[in-house]
Amino acid sequence: MSLDQPTLGGRGLPRWLAELMWKWEHAFERARASGRAEDDTRIRIFVVMAVFSAAFVVLAIGATRAALFSDAAHATGGAPLGASRADLVDRNGRMLAADLLHYGLYINPREIWDTAETRQALSRTLPELDMARLERALRGNRRVFVMGALTPEARNRVHVLGLPGVTFEPEQRRVYPLGTSAAHIVGFSDAGGEGLSGVEAAFNDEIRQAVHTGGSVALSIDLRVQGALEDELYKAVAEFTPKGAVGLVTDVHTGEVLGMASWPAMDPNRPGRSSVYAQTNRAAASVFEMGSTFKAFTVAIGLDSGVATPESTFDARFPYKMGYRTIQDYHAARKVLTLVEVFQHSSNIGTAKLAQAVGPERMGRYFDGLGLTTPAKVELIENARPLTPKVWNDDAVASSSFGHGINVTPLALARAMSALLNGGELIPLTVRKLEPGVKVAGTRVMSERTSLQMLSIMRANVTGGSGKSADIPGLSVGGKTGTGEKYDPAIRAYNTQRQVSSFAAVFPTTGPADAKRYFVLILLDEPNGTAASAGYSTGGWVAAPAAGRVIERIAPFLGVRRRTDVGQAIPVEPPSEETVGEGR
């Protein structure tokens, strides 16, 4: 081999590459030696083209890589494109939540020509921009994220400024187009696409998976029902200025939650701007002493156990002494009352005597069966545990019989009430839309006969008892008022000035046990009486009227038609105007 030929030992190069480099190295010399100058020119042109082609390939590969992988490297402040979530819709397909394309704003200070101009232009174009964060970015030495969730419109306003060093990255942004409406049941997710509350958290995996099929996740709520419920609840809030409020509408046969409202309201688009108190879903995460609404359970238990009939009588002429305590009526009728009248007058004395006749063991067993001693069975993760008596003795039974000494969530109350009103079966609640006509499996806790009796008794309470202000002609509304006094640790006693006032309603009460039927709850936490309510803040004054208005508005949406032949099922003597007005 010639000494001018390339060798492999010193260079460690493949033979073909070494030979190619050797030929290029000596190509110009051979061309001049042979006298062919044109070959020399061609070779030079070829080499220049080869160099430019290689550079172009390198640039193309870099640009492709940046286009494909820049989102994963830089997109912060919004959900990465891989963490997308499916749309949430109501039972009729109306939009509740969706992922929309937004942009993150980034600044590279090394590429900025005029820092003062950039600062002024961005602050003028994006008033909501965090100026402290912008200043840190401008004084830094690397590309950083400055602001997320820019709409395409906002991104374009900045883009047309042509500011060097200001760039954008696409990001997914969860948007709740209805703002505060249905906010507590829908919930919200974080910037990384993980559900944190409400349905967003409860159905997190399902919502993420539905993206791949292009589907949406349908909830049980009906936005028409939700809108009417929120409107009437907020009107009651404006009138009676409570510290909190709850509204619920459920289907007693399927357990579907058709409407759920909690006040104070919050905007899931900006949850951080709301206090923890406002973010709390009071229907699921707060427990209350529900007061006299619990008398519906006590009366039903008395009927179902055979201890009493609608015609059974209870002496309410005098306070009822039990050991160290004395039970009194808020506005005493001071007479012997039938069971139906006990319910209408909301008599603590008559209810406690009925509970004593049932006995602690049976009362405790029924309360367990109605789900009142465990968290409500529903998908929401905010579901709170009740506060129940440690021992079911005579004292605990007497107090619990009229809703004192036991704290439950509004959802737990709604679930137990459904068992009284749907024919006697305890079924789970759900925030998921069920297929029409589905039969939900439940556990029988009451007889169908008891359920029909309770429908009649609750109707009688609206036509001639404490719930009269909830009556809507033709819709056969039934219900029970409730006013629970709140325990005040400062005085170590119940404070009569701090009340939880509610109305638990059902409509229509007519028809067979399996007829279409709905439950409505309005609850105000520490309402204040007004001149219009004669200074009273009890359930009959502040909650029952709102419940009636909700029922009147939602009945057409639910297919419930007014009837002119609806009458009172059980004739009873109406209570005095004073007692009815109190709505205890």
C-alpha cells in the first residue's frame, strides 16, 4: 500500500470514510495536475452544496423536535395536552365543563431589545398580568413562564405587538362556562388536569378516559331545575341573610340529584379567589341538626313498627318530664293530639312520647336502616359523616325523635326521606345520569303501606299545618318544616338565636307508590327574621315559601301536571293560626 494512502490504525475511522476523506483531500491536486480546471470548479461547488445541505438537515431536525416536544417541556400554568379531560354535560346534553385551547406567555430576557418598552406594552395589553412576576422575568437570564390561561384573543393582542423575546406555548385550560351555577356539584380541577372537588374529583378517571373515545360524561342534574333552584334559594338568602344555605332536588325512585345548590357561591374558573367556606359544598360536606324534619322519620317508624296509627292519641297538654330534662312544645297546643296532629303542630311532646313507645333499640335499628348513622351513599368525595348519639338510650331517642342531638348532611336527609316516599326502599343517591326507565335496586326499610301513609300525612301538613306556605294548587305538595337550634360552646347550651331552618317537601303526594315523585329541600343556616316574617326565622317562614316556588317552577320540566281534583287525603282539624305561622 502507498504511503500516501490512508491507514486505519491511528485514526480509528471506518475504511470507507477514511478513503472518501482522502479522495476529497487530494481531489483539487489531481484536477490541477491533469490540467482540467473545470473539474476543480465542479468539486468546489459540490463541497459547498454538501455543507449547506448538511446544515439544512440539522436545522430541520431541530425545528421538528421543537414543534413536537416543546409543550411537554415548557407548558406550565395549564394542563398539558396529554392531561385532557372530557366535557361534562347535564342530563340533557347542556355544557357544564370543557377543555379549551389557551396559551401560556413566556419571556426570554436575552432576546429582548428594549426592556422598558416590553414592560409597558405587556402591562397595557394584559392588565391582569402579575407585575412582580413580569419584573423577575425581565431581570432574569433564562426563558421563563410568566402567565397562563391566555385566550386566543388575548394571545393575538400580544402577538401583534411584535415584541422580541415574548413567545407562547399552547395549553389546555378547563373552562366552566356557567360560572357559579352548579359549581359545587361540578367542582373543579387543577392546572395539571386532576379533579379536586365535586364530580371532577369523583369521576376523575372516567373523565380522563372519555377523552380517548371522544365522548362526554353526563351528570344527573337538569340545568333548568338547577337554575330555578338557585334562583329561589338566592332570593331567600337575600331576604333572610343567613350565613349559609342549601337547596336540593332529587328523584325519589332513582336517587338522581336533579339540582344541588350551596351558598355562598364560588366560581370554579377561579377557585382560589373564593374562601374555603365558600368552596365548601354544604349539601355534602356540612352536618346540621335538622330539627323537626326528623319527626317524619319518627312518625314513619311508629307507623311501620305498629306502635301507632294515624288515629293514635298523645297527651300534649303538659310538658313531658324525662329524668333531669323537660320537653316542651314551641307553641303548645295544650290538648290531646292524634298522630297526624302531632305532625301538623310539630309537637315535641307528642313525638318524644311516640319515640319512647317505640323504644331505643328499635329506633336505633330504624335510624341505621334509613342511613342516618352513616355517610350518605353518593359518589361525591366531600361526603361527611354524621354526628350521632354514642348510646341509644331513652334520652338520645327522645332528642333524636325531633331532630336534636343528631347531625346529618342534607344529602343524608334527602336519601332517608326518599325511602319514606318511594314505597319504602333505601336507595343510593347519584350525581350520574341514569338511563330512562332504569330500576334502581334498594333495601326495603319500610312497608309500602307506611310510605303511602306518610305521603298523606305530609300532604296534610301542607294543607292544614306548619307547611301551609309551601302549598301550590294542583301539585299536591307535602312536607315538613324544621327548625334546629345550634349548640353554642361559648354558653355550653343551645342558642335560640342561632337556628338551622328548613323545609323538606315532596310532590306530588297522590298516586301509587311507584308514581313519579320528587323531593325538594331548602335549608338556611342562621337566617334572620324580617318584618315580612313578623321577626320569625323558623322553617315555615323562611324556607317553606321558597320550596313552594321551586316546585311551581320545576314541575313543568319534570313532566308533573297540575290537577284540579287533588284533595286532602286525611281530614284533620287545622292547628291555630299562631302555630301554623310559627312553622316550627
